[in-house]
Amino acid sequence: MTAFAQSDNDDVRHVVVFKYKADASEADIQKVTDSFRDLQNKIPGIVSFEHGINNSPEGKNLGFTHVYLLTFEDIEARDTYLPHPEHKKFGSLLGELDVLEDVFVVDYTVGE
């Protein structure tokens, strides 16, 4: 495996992909999306938030449909976000709504 030079000051992308339960309502999915988006107003270091629904024709998404992308100003900001009380409240909302079947997360530092 090749080692890549990266700095603690490089932007960090936090990709979260949800597989919602078949019976998840559009209203609940919207509530999740809105709550996720609102974290950028509550947690310092989040530079941007994007979201979208898979539209790939390849059929390789394994049922994961909704993508959320947060950009952090650096690794320290991402590390502050993970245990942040507002992030924990968001996790509690997901538990209360009980709409997720599965989730996967990938973080990466933007390469040159």
C-alpha cells in the first residue's frame, strides 16, 4: 500500500450513505436530511453539506440510496464533530425514527 502525504490542515470529506427501510416515509427521510444539514449550523468546522439520491444505472448500490457529504476544514474539525453533543442528538433522532436499515461511512482527505 502506498503512503500518501497529507496534512492535518487538508479538507476532510465525510461520506455517509444510508439504506432506508422500505417503509420509511418521505417525511421522515426529509426530517433526517434537514437535521443532518442543520448540523453545519451547530458544529464548528463543517465547511459544507451536500446530499443526493443515487441515480447510477449500474445497479451496484446494494440498496444504499441516500448520500450525505460533509466537508470539514481539517481532521481536527472532523474529530470534534464525531463526539459532539449535536451529532449525538442526530444519532438519537435516527434511533427514534427507526428508518435506517443500514449505513456506511467513508472519510478521506482530499488528494492532489
